[in-house]
Amino acid sequence: DTEVTQTPKHLVMGMTNKKSLKCEQHMGHRAMYWYKQKAKKPPELMFVYSYEKLSINESVPSRFSPECPNSSLLNLHLHALQPEDSALYLCASSQGWTDPNQPQHFGDGTRLSIL
Amino acid sequence: EDKVVQSPLSLVVHEGDTVTLNCSYEVTNFRSLLWYKQEKKAPTFLFMLTSSGIEKKSGRLSSILDKKELSSILNITATQTGDSAIYLCAVSETSGSRLTFGEGTQLTVNP
């Protein structure tokens, strides 16, 4: 088990549904990340939050909407997704966005399937 | 654009063998290189190598950073079936913690 907790572990949704992915960490980290990982590919960065503010959006479609309610929580709201959005969505956290000596720690991910 | 290349992409060995995984990178302002192990779920952090820490060791795993050659190796000695996983190499720049990942090396250790 990791110190970054993601829920749900699996999610199946239709293209018209609205759902949310949740991520929680209690390590006091101030940077949190969302990644998308397709099968047999490395993780691709989607969003970075630093001190609860959105620092990076890697040109992600607006059907993905991140939210950081507080320093321990990170959400990813999903709406009108496409079949190609099916993937493993990973959350990660680190001490700080500019901290040079601390690695990112990943959660187990949410495996998302779009019907 | 930052680039990370890992080799080999796939490797099959027998228990007890020693393996060496390679990672080379092209980064504008290099800050650190990280190794992760990914089984079915979360990438698990193994090592972080920086200019001030170019060699790390933990049990049967060790890693070296060669800043001159812009590369790193991950060594695993006396491999076990539990070492079977995808090993990801990633680099970060001085501007922040954005990680650029390589494609990974799929290691299979057979009994």
C-alpha cells in the first residue's frame, strides 16, 4: 500500500456520465499531480498543483477538470469522456514543486474504462 | 524537448542472474534522475540521483549516474521472481518537478 490513496480503484462510465476521481495524502506534501497512463506506456503528466494552486495544465481537454480543495486532497472531475480516455489515472505528491531533493510518490491509480 | 531513452525495452532472465538496465537522457537543465519500479499499480520510488548524489544502493539494487555521458544504470544482483516489473527512468529539470519518463524496461525473472 502507498501513502497516496486513490478512490475508486476501478471506474466504468458512459460517455455522458459525470464522475470524480479522488486522491488523498497525509505526508504534508504541498505539490500534487495527476498523470494518465495508457497500457505499456509511461505516465503522462496532466496537471500540477503547488500550494493548492494550479501550476501546470499540460493542454488537457476541458472534459477533465482538476480541483484541489485543500493541501491533502486532489480531485479530477470527469464529464463527457471519450473511449480513448480509458487509462490508468495516477495521482502523485511531493514535498514541493521546486524542492530538488524529494521524489514524487504515486498512488495505486484508478483504472478508468469509458463505454 | 526533453528526451529519455531506456534499454533494453524487454529482458527475460533466470533467478539468480544479474541485470543492468540503461537510461540515457537529453534535458535542457538537468536536476535529477529517478528510478521507479511498477508492477500492476503504482510506480514505486527506488532511487533519486543528482549532481550531489551520483551513486545509490539499497540491498540488491544499485544505481549510478554518469553526468558526462548523460546516462544512468540500474543494477539488480541475484534477481528474484519478485523483481519482475517495469522499471521506469525519469528526469526532472531545475525549473520544477515535472518528470519526463522513458518507455520503461519490462523485466521478467523466471524461476
